[in-house]
Amino acid sequence: MAPQTSTEATTLKEPSSGKSGLAMLLPPIAIVFYIFASGYLGAMITMAVIMFVLMIMRKTVPWVALVASLLVALAIYFIFSHYLLIPLPQGVLLEGRLPWIF
């Protein structure tokens, strides 16, 4: 038998548990959260919350994560709802109950 080389030994290592396990579970959790929360919060706010949490988990600076998630969620919402004419859930805040929002 030939001895294992260092590259073979590194590829055979088990993935470490802890944060990597949470990182693997976070996208499915985010999808389930979107399904249940978008009807009440609206698509734009739900997308912003999901993006913010994912950015914080990737160790992004909090103010950058907040600004980026809000701007990207706003852009996605307007592209889908106004240009592509795909209806997205508006939620409580955008149903016309608060007249100062759009």
C-alpha cells in the first residue's frame, strides 16, 4: 500500500460542525421564512430581512449590510412588480393602510 499524500489527507477530512452546519441550514430556513412571512410583511421587507441576516452571517459590516439589503430589496420589488408585471405580496405596510409608502 502506498502512503497517503498530503493532498489526499486534506480532502478526506470531515467538515467541521458548528457555523458551517448553520450556514447550510440558513437558505432553506430563509425560503420557509419567506413563504410564511411575505404574506404579512410583504415581499420587499421580507427580502430585506433575509438579505440582511445572510450578510451578517457572512460577517459584513452591519451598516453596509443594512443599506445594501434595503436597496437591493427595493430594486427587486420594483423590477418584478412594475416592469415585469409579476405581482408580489404587498403585506400590511404596502396595502394602502399607510398612505406615505408609495
